[in-house]
Amino acid sequence: MSSQSSTDVSALGASQSIESDSSSSGDGYTNTSMPRKATKKKNEEVRQHFTYVLDESSGRTAAMCKHCNEIVVRAKVVNITRLSGHITDKCERVNDSLKRRCSQSSQEAKRRKKDSSQIVLGFGGTISNEPSGAAIARSAITNLKRATTSARRGPKIQSYMSSHYHIMTQERFDDFMIREVELRLARFDPMNYFFDPLVRNNYVQTHGKSILKWYPGTQDTLFTRKIMEKITAEVESMPGCASLEVDGVTCNRRSHLVYTISKGDISLFLKTSQLGDRVHETEAEADDIVETIETTETKYKTSITNMAVDNAGVPALCLGLERFKEKYPHHAPITITRDPGHCLDLLSKDCVDLQLFKNLITDIEKLTSVLTNDKIRGMMDKLYSTGLVPTALGKLKMYEPTRIGKIALYLESLLKLENFVTSLQNLKPYKRIFDGRTVATKKSWDEALKPATNPNWWRQIKLAFRWFNAINICQNVTSRNNFPQSAYLPLVVSLKNEFDFLECGFEGKMTDAGFDVELQKDFCKCLKKRFNMDGKKPEGRCVGLLSEHQIWAFMCDPFRRRLPCHIIIQRTRGSQLTEMLTFFSNNDNNQMADLRSGFNDFTTNMGSWKDFRDDKPKLETFFSNEDEKVAIEEQQKLRIKSVVDWVDDTDGVSGRLAWLSVAPNDLFKNTIAFPLMSARTSGSMSVERVAKPLKNNIFTVNRNRLGFHKASVLLRVGINLRYCYNANMKIRGVVDNTSTALQEKLLDFHAAREDVHRMDVKEASESNSITEKKVE
């Protein structure tokens, strides 16, 4: 047993990288070919027929044949194969005996490399002439990684693996992979298992098109099972409520819907479904896609979640709270809401795609192409070092898949260079650089710098900076780990005030800044649809910034009175309250009456809430005409900084969960307040910032060209996405559409998977023991 375990450990260490040299030491291979001294002797014999000259400027060595005076290779490291190949095939002044010796040396090297991949040390500690499962995996991917397309690579690997499948089963390949998975999972930190750089290049070159697709039960399935266990445990252990979100991504020119359950910083992929060929190309196409999203979302909820239909035929989109508490007393229920970060991102995408700012951004990109010229940047760096330029020009990233709001960071640095850019054409260093350009380059530079001489153009940039900066701040705030869902409504109100300021213009109307009147009207008309301050679906098919759950969360926020101004809830407080009570009571009239009474006690500090005091006046009041006008004027003064300060002063989600101890047994608190107050806005967006650009490349070969960090994140995202999709399809096939909740079957399914896994391991060990006895 001790010898076998030590052998297994060495085999695990051997598989750390598929791209390691098979002839290196410590890789688990036993080399029985020609001794190393004889190899060196023959190499030295080949090198004697060449002279070497070192080029000090480039650091390369030139090898010249002594017989024909031809330079064979010029490189930092001279390849012995190139030298022997020259003597064997090209040089005409050497005799046949020397050619034969060099040819034998080359053939022996190839034979030695081939033998090293076949003669290995098996798991039982014995020498085997057959390749092990690890050697097959390494050899298959190494030999076929030059196939650039997955379509060419897949069938080749499938054929290669099928011909060696019997060897894998004899070598107990499943046990080998299980040990390796456990070894790697032992390195994970609780919150950092998505960022394990060791995953890259370990048996996985192309997810979905590699060896793991053709051989079931290998690292793909095993890693997925272990990771899903960790994610599920992490989600279940976190306090608070999880939220179900629907997101649209584009994979290999195909649009998909990705369903996720988020809680805290964990996002669990549930399902993906395909849409059309394009998404958000034009306004009409975006409207059609939004309608498809909502239709698909409704069908998904109907078929998976528990639907309680009332007399009016309106489905209750939340699991029955009482039934959920009975089965899972330690878990908060799941509410269904939109992702705030994604909705804000849609708003910023509209700004970039609409013609009003699109022309401005095009001019900025042309100007940037001039300022980022090597000689111009060198001139700017010299001027910056002497203090003549106020700031260094930042790198331009106009278009990021999920963080378009970061355009404000570049606009800010560009505004600091306004005086420099305006006078750039009059500087002598620039004139000297300009005179050395071609005619076409001079023309393009003049066109790029022409708008910079117009004061209205800089006024437009100031307007764009203020607006994009507001969106960027909102995105950063919603991605904070402690930002509560109840603070999203005031944040949208403050953003709406920034939009009203943009509509009025900077130092006057927007037309004073040179904007076209018709483009201005189209811009305002499109963006106004996003601000659905009542939480209802906007007119047309546009996706709004707010959902009803976020308005309900604000109504249940105990610190709402500490805001510097009133927040006017549209559609009246009474109608919003009725819808909230109907949603959480599952249409039970008695429970609805109790919840209404508890909400009234909460707003008036009576009953269970008499110990919770606040000196601020009440927020929700029925205004008279004159008072409502004053309240509207106060609300228009609300700024984003005021909302952020309010969240910081009240300690975010932590502060809102702390006051729940005032009434531990209150029905309103346990049924409504706790689920809404414990939901965070950061759960999806914190994962979104990392995973969204990577999800766009899940089914492409480009991910292999990413860095270590991004490639490892992409691998985990892809595994979770495909595994959860398959798991959800199994749930859908065996579960009655109207009798079982999503949460119950999802958790039960993972438990069943673990039982199946234990049985698989047991059966594999029994079959391996039978095979060993037959071999003996």
C-alpha cells in the first residue's frame, strides 16, 4: 500500500501541465532508450562540422557549415536537429558515411521521444509497455493542439481516445482523476475557487471540444461535481435571500439567456436557452428580444417553480413561504428581481449606440489615434515631466462588454488636456513631427484635430462626462458587497435627476452645446423609457431600471426617513402595498390582513416595533397639492453622493439586518422584511464584471489565448454553465411542472448526484479489483 500511494503521488505531480516536456525528469516516465552520455557524444560530433559566431547586438548565434560555408541557423539557442538535417539533406560536400551517422542520430532522437511516451511506470509500481491514461491524455492533446479549429480537433481526439479506452479502464483512470481533483480542491480558498490558475493547461485545452467531451467520468464531470458542491454549500450557508436573474449573453454569434441564482458574491448558473442571431443591434430588434426574454422567463418560471394562481389568473412568482420554511427552515426564500448592474449597463449602451453621443465618440477616437502616436506620446511625456502638460493621457477603452460607464475615466483625463490639445497644432515639436508624415496622414490628423478648436465640442464632452460618470458611479455602488436592494430606488431617482440636468443642458439648452435638435429628442425619448419609476413594464418593449421588488424593499427600509428628501412612490403607496402583500401572502386573505397590520405597526413604531425609535418624520404621507409640489422639488435635489452617504451612515445590509432583532417573531418581518432587506445588489454584478466578457467566448477557441487568470475563470464558468444546464434538464424531465419548487428539486438533485457518485466510485473500485485478479 505504501509503495502504491507513493506512486500515485508521483503520478499526480506528473500531471500538473500537459505542455511539459515528456523527456524531463519527475514526469512519471521511465526512459529505457539510449544512455544520455551516448546522446551527448553524437551531438558533439554533429556540432564539430559547424563554426559559430555570436552577434552581440541581437544576442543570436549564427551557425555556418564548414563544408559549404552556408549559414544554417541564426538563433539564441542552436537546434541540433537543424544542424543534422542540413548535413543529411542539403550539404553536397560531405561524404555518405557522415550523412548516415547524422541520419542515425536524428532517427534515434525521434525513436527515443516516442519510446518515452510508451514505457511508463504504472499505478501498481510495475513497468508497463502500454501508455497510461495520463499519458494518453497528455499525448492526445499535445499532438493535436496544432489543429486550430475545434471542428478538426474533436473527431481526431474522439478516434484517438476510443482506440485506447480499454487501457484507461485497466489503469483505473477514474480513481486517478478523483485523487487529482481532491488534491487541487484542497488548494482552494473559500471565496477564491474561481481563480485557481493551476486548472489551465491541465488536461483541458478546449472546453466542450476536448478529450473531456469524449470520455465520460473524467475531470470534466468530477471537477463539476466538486465545484457545484462547494458553490451550493456557499450559497446555502450565506445569510439572506437569493435572487433569480435573467441575463442575455452572446456566444459564438448566438444569443442566449442565462439564468442565475445570486446570493451575496456567489452566482449559480441554472439554465441557458437560445435566442436569435443578434441582440441589441437596433431599437426594434432590442424590443423583440426583450419580449422574447420575458416570454421565455415566464415559461421557465411556470415549468420549474411552484405557481400559485389566484382567482384573477395572475401567478404568484415566489415559492410559498410557509411550505419553504417547513422543508428548509434555515434558508431564506428566493425572490425574483432584475439585476441592477445589468439594467444600468443597458442604459449606458443606449447612450453609446444612439447617434447623439455616437458622433462625439467617433471624433474622440480619431483624436485619440493622433494623441497615441508614438512620437506624439513621447512629446507629451517630455512636456508632462516639465509640467507643461497638466496630466498624462490615459489609455482609451471606449467599449467594454459590461463596463461602458468607464468611458468617463478617459473623458476626465481628456478634459484636463483641453488647453494643450487646442494649441497642439501651434507647438514647434508637433510641427516637426507633422512635417515628417505622409500626405494622407497629414490630412487625417488635421481632420482629427479640427473639432478640438471648437468650444462647443468641449462643452459636449463635459456633458458626456457628467452623464457617463453618473452611470459609472451607480454601477460601482451597486456592485458593493454591502449595498442593500432597498437603496436602489433612491439611487435611480438621483440618476434620473442627472438625466434631467442633461436634458436641460450645460449652461443652457443642449442645443447651445451644438447638439442636433432631432438627435436630442431621440436620445431623451429612448432613455426616458428606462426610468420606470413605478416598477411596471415601460411602454413598448423596453427593459426598465426598476422592478416592483426594489420599490417594496424601499418601503420596508427602516432608515428611509433619514434620506435628505422625500421619495415619491408612483402609483400611490396604497396600490404598491396591496401588490406587495398579495405577492407574499399567496392570496391568503387572513395572512394578508395580518401582514397589513404588521406593516402599519412598522411604519408607526407600534406593536412589535415600539422599541425601534427614529426622530425623523415619516416619509410616506399623502400630500396635498401644494405639499406634493414642494416634495417633488426636494426630490429633484437628490444627488448620488447623498444616497451613497446615506447607505454608509446606516451601515448598508448589515445595518438593516441588525434592526430585525427588535421584533424577532413578527410575521411582517419574517415574511416580507427579511427576504427584501437581506437581498444584495452585488451578487450578480461582482461575478458579472469578471465572467461576462468570458461567457462571450465560452464556445470559441479564443479563450486559450487569454491570460492565466482569465482562462481559469472561463473554464470554471463554462463547466458550471454546462453542468447546471444538464442538471436542470433532468429536473424538468422528472418533476411535475406544478407541484414542486425549484429550490427543493435543485438541492435534492445535488444530494442524489452525490449518492450516485459514491456508487460509481464503488462500482469502479470493484471492477478494478476484478480486473487486477484476472491480470494476476
